[in-house]
Amino acid sequence: MAAISLFSPGALDIWRGQGQRGKELVKVSSNVERPLVEKVPIKQTFIYPFFTRGRPFPLQLLFFGTLFCIYNGFLQGYYLIYCAEYPNDWCTDIRFTSGLFLFLLGMGINIHSDLLLRQLRKPGEVTYKIPQGGLFTYVSGANYFGEIVEWFGFAIATWSLPAFAFAFFTLCCIGPRAYHHHRYYLKTFTDYPKSRKALIPFVF
């Protein structure tokens, strides 16, 4: 599904080449922001599948996820290619540098947490086990926390309404999942660390 979000900005970029307006608006954003909007789908498309083990993925979720990725990829790509205008010194702006830092930090947490989750199960196993190591020392949803930080970093770096909207959507979507996973762990495992939070270290 994430492959669709990966290729949507590229398709828009090709389409942009047919109009002069797009070329004028993207002088900075195409070179600076587009690698960020493509980096998350790259991880989800080419890295995450190698970390997954467990039950088959429902076809219905695949369908609706595909529709969402089409819409989100188009929305993010369209804004950055046709609407966003950045000054030439945007790369040194505090919004871009801080957003880029959060983006890379969140991506690192996300990838590392997915790797730890993958190592919990042997091939063919589908049972739940207690995640250990990394940010899982402090929260049950370390992978979710990383993805939320990642998208909010992207939103700050691009300073765009669609990116902030998607970051908020991500928080509202996978934040509750982290909370329910946390409750499940507490009910299932009697030895589950009581000091571990659901999503935000030391807070929630």
C-alpha cells in the first residue's frame, strides 16, 4: 500500500513538467521537501515487509488502506509540487532543521522498534510476546511513537497544512492502538512492567 504513496509524488512531478506554473513553484520544495515525503513510503514499501511475521493481512484492510494511500500520496505531493513556496534559505530555517531532526529521529525509532518486534517471533509463530529493548523499555507502542514523531517532524519541516493534518490523523489513528495494545499486554502478561507507559515515555 505504501508503494502507492511512494509513486504518487513522482507521477505528479511528471505531470508538473507539462505546466510552467508547477516549475516555478517548486524550485526549492521539489529539491528539499520531496525526499522527505518519499522517504516514509520507501521504508514502508521496501524495509517494513521484511520485518513482519504473523497472521495474514485482511483483504478489506488492504483495499481501504490502498484508497487512503492514493489520497494521501496525491494530497501531500500536490501541495508540495503545486502550492508550496519556500525561500531559498529554507534549508537553514529552524522549522526545517528541527522538523528534519524529528523526522529522522522518529524514523530511527520506528525502524529499530519494528526490528525488535520481528525478533520476538520465530518463523511461523503468531503468539504475542513482551517486547524488550530500545524505546520498548519505556512504552508499549514504541513503533507507533516513532511513526507519530516522524510525521510531525515532516509536518514541521514542510510547514504545510496537509502534512499537519496527516500527522494529526496518524496520532488519532495509531495512538489509540498503542493504548489498547498496552491494556492487552497488562491483562495478558502478569509480569508485564508496570512502569511502562502506553505511548509517550513517562507521560502516557
